[in-house]
Amino acid sequence: MLSERDTLTTAMQTSGATSTRKQNAKTAIAAVEDVLKAVTDSLEDSKAEELVTIDIKDKSALADYMVIASGRSNRHVSAIADHLLRELKTRGMGSSKVEGLDSADWVLIDTGDVIVHLFRPEVREFYALEKMWQMPASEEVN
């Protein structure tokens, strides 16, 4: 049988663990927000067009946010992606996965917490990702 002291010690340890988990969650949220800010700042600096940020925390386990933007041409999309990748690396967030950089019609940059889609306008219109991901949860198809 546990003594009163053992019970108090266990309660304090449990409380400390809960406090640590809450602190870790706050730190993780701040880190995600830092990545999102770095992404949006870089895209704005590169003159990306029609920048949209979508909170997908409750819709997917893939990431917390999705950022969609357009470039005026393949060259502009490529330059935006290159600038973003260099900025993330400079800030110590350089372990991003990149797809589509060769053709630069649609470049996907996955930072882990934020997924970035960079499109030429025609390609963006064709795939209409923001329509799909901005749909409220109550309207989602089962």
C-alpha cells in the first residue's frame, strides 16, 4: 500500500509530466508558426502571387498548414522555390523535400509542418487545390 508521501510524490511527478507535455506542445506550435512565417515571408519577398494559407491540422495528418501560391512563368516558379529553399536552409529548416523543380509547372516543397505548392496560374486553376482543402469538415465526403 502506498504511503501518503508516495502518493504525493507520484501526483507531483504526474503533474510535472503533464506540465512538460503542455510546454512541449507550446514549443511545437511556436516552431510550426516560425516555419509558416518563414515560408510566407519568403514567398512575399519573391513576389509570389495569390498567396493562400490553409490550416489543415484537423483535415490531415500530413502537415499543419498548406500554402499555395503562383508564379507568372516556369522561371518565376523556379526562382520562388529556389529562394524559399535557400531561406529555409539559412534559418536551419533545410530538410525539406522538393518535387517538380525541373519542370517548374507545379513545385511541391514539404517542410514537414508546412506543405508549399507553387504553380503556374494555368496549372493552379486546373488542379484547384484550395477549393478541395478549404472545404469545411462538415461538407467532406466520407
